[in-house]
Amino acid sequence: MSYRTDRTSELTFSDKELFDLAVAWITLSVAFALLLAPIHVVNIGIARFATMVGLSFVTVGVAFLLHELAHKVVAIEHGQTAEFRADYQMLFLAIMSALIGFLFAAPGAVYHRGRITVRENGLIALAGPVTNHLLAVLFVPLMLFPGILGLVGHLGVLINLFLAAFNMLPFGPLDGKSVLRWNKPVFAVVFGLSLVLLVGFYLLFGFPF
């Protein structure tokens, strides 16, 4: 893959990046399925687990993929070279933690390099959570339908609101830390809104199972 560091860089993907995105997508989908329909627990059949994997591919997988692509696109728009790299140790931890009843999901990150300001870095970080908010809005109409479509809508909203709130935490490598460093009022508004929407949605609708 060739890199360009000017402001007209194109959106391209290396074979390694596509492989890492695919592995992270599959692993996260399986991890969420293990959490929500633990196949190792009595009375959870293979059919229900397989259904949950499919639902996770559409909801968790899309939420993760577009979150990371948003970081990449905004980074490239600011003249950066950017690629997603999976963290295989954290993906393994996601599976193991799901097996014992909770999920710690940090599948990897978009790494970018080049000259950049604090503001630009903040905007790159903000792109992921904002994308999850937009996806949550897009999933809302599906909740009006009965059956599988309604389930996809419910889970899609919940997952995207969770990812937005989680990634806005101002700690470690999470997006919130970069946003806070750039602009405290923007951080407060986005983080506060993310928490309010997540808690409010959960209180109103709960889990879809």
C-alpha cells in the first residue's frame, strides 16, 4: 500500500488492514453473541446462538466497522496516513470475558501519523462516537416493525449508544481523552448526551431479550 501525506490523500485499504477489520468484526460479533446467548449455559441451543451471531454481525459489527472507518476518513481528510490495526490480545480477552458474563471490547484502533494539531486530533477522535449516534438514529425506525426487524432495530440502537458513551470516556486510548484535550465544552456536551441517551433508552426499553 502506498501512503500519501498531503491533503488530497485517498481512502485506500491494505490487505493487512482488511484482514484485521474482518477478524475484529467476526470476533466482536461472536463475543457479543456469547454474552447475550451463552451457548455454554444450559437451555441455550445452537440455533439461538447462531441467530445471535447473525444479529451481532448486523448491529455490533456495523457499529464497530463504521466507527473505525469514520476515524480513518476524518484522519485522511486532515492529511494523515491512517490504518486500522486489530489488537489480537484484546480480541482474545473479549471472547474470554464474554464467556464469564461481561464484555471488555477494545478490538483495536485506527492509527494515524503526520503533522496534526490538537484540534484536528480531537475531530478525528470525535468522528467515531458521532457516527455511532447517527447509526443509532438510523436503527430507530426498525424498532417499529415486529419480529426480527424490530429486534435488529432495538439492539442496533442500544449497541451504538453504548459504544458512543464508552468511547467518550476520557481515559487511556479512548476517544474521549483526545476530545477533552482539544475542547472541554465539546467533550462535556457529547459525553453528557451520550450518557443521557444510553441511560434513557435503557430505562425506557431495556434489553431486547
